[in-house]
Amino acid sequence: MHQELILNKISSVLQATDDSLVDKIVSSVDKAKRIFITGAGRSGLVSRFFAMRLMHSGYTVYMVGEIVTPSIQAGDLFIVISGSGGTETLLPLVRKAKSMGAQIAVISMKSQSPMAEMADLVCPIGSGNENSFGIVKGMPMGTVFELSTLVFLEAIVSKIVHDKGLTEEGMRALHANLE
């Protein structure tokens, strides 16, 4: 019963998400010199998952806030995952990346937000407003957005794998071996 509840809700959100966004993100990722990714809280965990998958796919990827993350520059892509599109701790990072000439992609539940105003690419998950993310008993405090976003981002990786002909062995060769 509970698995069905979760899967049905995620499916309904993803059905309301514009299919063309996958191609738009893949295009932005392919054009970028380097990719910087961030999110706060549980969206931050989703952003880490996506960063790892892009690295496995052969891209140069950095998690914002890590001690070894270099400075962002023109030609780079900054991907921000924020349900609200207005996370106070992330807004200064978006402004800074924009001022340095980086392309900005915002993945959010809202098509209109402070981050969306600065973005080159806005990827609203669901219908582009909070209506897709009403309270669902058993999926508290942002779970619907986070899980829907995780599946959406994994679909992007799946497209990259298919488009580039990547293999499990090739991706595994890039996986961390100092664990």
C-alpha cells in the first residue's frame, strides 16, 4: 500500500513535468566546460547523487562547498536544486555564479522564483507550481519533490548513457576505488 502511494505520486508528478526538459539539461551539460552542482538539505543529497552519476558518465563535475571545488567561470554550468527556488543560503551562490558568467540551471517545483529570475534554464518538476506538491500523508516535508527530482535526474543520466553508448564497465571504471 505505501509503496504504491509513493510510486503513484511520483508518477503523477513526472507525468506533469515537461518531457523536453531532459533534452535541455543534457544539451546544457554537454556544452559546459565544467559542471557545478548544489542543493541544500535533502535537495543537497539529491544533487550529490546527480553529480556522481554525471561524473560516472565522464563529465567534469564539482559539488559546491567541497574544499577542492575550484572557482566557477564563464563556460561552466551551475545546477541548483531547490524546491522553493528561493533557498536563502543558495541565492548568493546563484548570484555569484551568474556574475562570473556561468550558465545557471535551476531545478525546482516552481517555474517562477528568485532563482528562476537569474536562470538560463528553469526546470520545473511537476506542473511548475506548488499544486503538484500538496501535502501527501506518508510523504512528509518535501519528499514528493525530492523523490520526483531524483527520478527525473536519473532519466537524464539514462538518456546520456543511451545517447553516448556508455557501458556499465566504462562507468564502473570511473567509480571511486578509495572507499
